[in-house]
Amino acid sequence: MNKKENDKLISRVLQDWYRQHKRSLPWRDSKDPYVVWISEIILQQTRVNQGHDYFLRFVEKLPDIKSLAEAPEDDVLKIWQGLGYYSRARNLHTAAKQIMEKFDGVFPSSHSDILSLKGVGEYTAAAVASIAFGLPYAVVDGNVFRVLSRLFAIETAIDSTAGKKLFAETAQSILDRENPGNHNQAMMELGALVCTPKLPKCAECPLQTVCLALEKKNVLAFPVKKGKIIQKERFFNYFHIEQNGYTYIIKRDNSDVWKNLYEFPLIETDEQSDLLMLQANTDFSNLFRSAGKICFQHKLRLKHVLSHRIIHADFYRVELSEQIAFDEEEKFIKIEAASLFEYPVSRLIHKYLETI
């Protein structure tokens, strides 16, 4: 059997397996590019069982491009709250506005136009183009990297420039150009259900007879990775200020984590600190310099793990006897304490709010 025939066999067997074993998911089999787009963005860096309810909630509240484009950003972030990687939600919002302005509210149908949308990379463009419009573009995500690396025993690192190019070419070479959407979904589904990272179900795999890694009895050696992500530790100290039914929050407006989400006044330190250490901190003195009698109570310590950071957070409940005056540059917002849950916040802040 030559390579072309082998590639066709792989795709045919894969799609036959997919038709019998695919999971019933609310976005599956939809050709609506908006639905496909939203589902693909939600499922980036997110498990299906977690993304399922977020998807349903998102399309219920924002059922089309127009409603997403016109929604306030705070509303979009609130729907997204707890899902993490909030830049995805902000990019969706911006891209919807792009579609309204540049494409008259109609989701673009060419691969290059889809790729021009904010937050859309090669993977998402290929997924939407193939599933919604039947265009012959192969997807390459974590699941596909794993399947291809084992199937062809590819020793080139997936996180290298050469590796990314090789895997993209390999994925494209076995793509069923007549049924690219089904083929792509079948590849991803096989990686999610059978060709899993640590406990692959090789005995159940429809491609076991042509899998080179299985033939070599070293399936777990693939995929090969060049480097490991280094996680930086950071130390956050939050102050939940309470006074006569009011509290203070601030919107993160920099390029750091949780951009445009709300949080309590924060002092970041170089190491984990207790209240005595904080009181010797200049930022602490500046924050509370105009306050009268203050009562501090340490409420909670949490460890929050992100892809590139490990955040150690301490939460302090602060009761004030007098009105506090912050500098305008602080940009703190005074709100009714009861309205805290109306604002989009990070999962870390939400965990704290669940305890009060």
C-alpha cells in the first residue's frame, strides 16, 4: 500500500469509528459558524465537561454575532467567569465587532478572513472553515499532536518550529478533503477518548494496526516535547474593605492576568507576608493612610495555579470606622457590598466570595 492509499485508509477508518463513538454534544454537527466558533474558543484550554455548561449559557444569552458585539464587555466577562484565560472572551467580543463592521454582520466564509478575526489562530480558523464551510484545512491541537506523533512515531518535538511545521503538513496530508469537518472532529475525538496522554486505550483504537508507536511498544514516549513551562510564583494580598454596607473594588486594566476583571484593593509582595510584614510595606501605608480606626481580620489563604504562574493569595477583611479617602489615581470604585456578585471576577476572587 502506497502512502496516498494509507492516508485514505486512516481517514476512512477514523471517520467510521467517529460515527459510532462520538459524544453527543450541543455544538456537534452544527454548521452554524457562530456556534462552531464559540464552541472552539470555549474548548481551548478547557475540558469538555467544564465547557459544556458555559457554551449553553453563552449562546443562550448571546445567541448571535450582533448580540455579542452589542453586549457590554462586563456582561461578556461575567458569563465567562470561572472559565479562565479571559483574553478569549475579550477577543470574542472584539471579533464580533469586527464581523459587524467589516463583514456586515455575516460570519466570514473564507479561511483568510476567518483568520483575520481577533483571537483566531490557525487551529480555530481551520476548525471553523472545515466544520462550518467544508473547506479543506486540517486542525492541529493538543489531541491531534498526540495522535499524529504516535501514529507516525514522530520524534520531532511538538513545541519546536520544525515540529509545528511537520505536524501541520502531516495533518494536511491525511485530511479527507471531501469531508474535512468530520475528519477533523474524528481526529480530535480519538485523542480525547482513546489516544489519551497517560493511559491510552490502544486495544480500542481503530488505528492500532497502523500505529508505529504501538508497533514499537513505546506509545508513552510520544509526543516529544522540547521544553517545560516555568511557573513563576506570585504573592497577592487582598483587602476586602467594609464600611456601612459598602466596599471597594478596582478593575484590572493592564496587560497582566485577569485584564478587565474586578478585584479588591491589592498589594503584591515578593514573598508570602503576614499582617505585621504588610504594615511595614510602603504600599500598605499609602493605601490606608487616610483611614481612622481599622480592624483587620485574615480570612483566607488560597493557592491558585495558572499555566505560567502560581498565585498565593491572602484575603483580609477590613472594617473601617471612618470614611476612607483614596487618591484618584487609585481608581477604586465604591459599591454596595450586596452587589459584589454582579461584577465579573477571577476564579480566585470567586472562591473567596463563596466563603463570605
